Amino acid sequence: MPATPDRAAQASDSADLAQALHWLMPLHFFYERAGQPLPDFQFLSGKEMPYPYRSLLVHENDMTPTLAAFHHSKLYLEVHERVLTDDYLLRMVTLHAAASDLPVEFGAIGIHLSSLPGEARDLVVEGRVPLGAILGDCRVPHHGSPSAFFSVPADEMMGRTLRQAAGTTLYGRCNQLVDDDGMAMADIVEILPRSDESERWIGGVNKFGS
């Protein structure tokens, strides 16, 4: 029987929801585990991402060195929750700038442990160092493959961990780390706090140039 317009719309909505939950899988896992609904993610193209977040998110590099350079500081890892199986590690985390102790990223990550050499795997399971720093230090070949960019209003959890007011529009991405053969090493949802100083500077440049 041919689909009615309503059924076609419902099918499209279901497909969009399934795709969104696939992109957000690591974070959705922890929200579902806590019995909390996900906030309202709005997916954007890379060109729709405003600065300075476009330069921080729309690329194929690791976020750890990218944020370390932006904040002029080494980063340290705070693990809020984690679930470990033999070959897969899920954890919800915040990255902090060591120089200021300020949070610079909140998110969740699912790591395929079998894709890592022994030393890197042990360090990842230990949970003291960000994954990007471990992969760099252990010279593990990889690159990022962002699948989606988004804005999201900060809920209580995001606001608390990133020290943002509830409802503040935050920006982030869904990213996958892959090896040289294109095999997935990690699935990541990365959400950044607002950078007021950079936003004011960019606003001033835009005003001056207008």
C-alpha cells in the first residue's frame, strides 16, 4: 500500500531521529542510563557554525591539541562516568585547561579498545590522560571524520560541567576517529563552552570591517 503524506512524514521523522541518535550515541547512552531526555540538538552545516567555534570544530584534527593551542594550556581529563567491556569503553568526560582549571569541553566517547596498541590501550583504560594526547604520544596513526555539527541549549548537566547558564546556546560536533584503513577507533560527541573573549574580539573585527 502506498504511503500517505502523513506516513511519509512520520517515516522521514523516524529516519531523522535514528540518524541523530546514531550521531549522538555515546552521549545518548549516558542520558538514557540516567533517565534524562536529551536536550534539543539542532544540526548545522560546517558553514553555518559561527566563529570562533567554526575554527575549533570544523576540521579533521584531534580536539585535544586544538583546544590546548586555543587556550594556551595543557589539558587534563575528568571522567564523570564510564562503562568498560572487554573491547569497548564508554565514558562521559570534561576536559579542563590545566593553567586555569576551566572546563574547555564536555562530552562522551566510545572507544574501540581492540583498535589500540597495548600501551595506548592501558593508558586509555587508566583514564588519566585525554585520548588525543595518548594517540599523539604513542604515535598511533589516525584522523578525525566529523559526521555532524550542532547547536544545543545547555541543560543542567552541561551547564554544571561547563559552568554555563542553563539555556545558553552551545556548539559542538559528532566526530569519529578512524585509522589509516578507515576503521573506527572512537565515536565522540564534543560540546564547547562559550568563549566570550573570542566572541567579543570577532564581533569587533566584523564591526570594524563593515
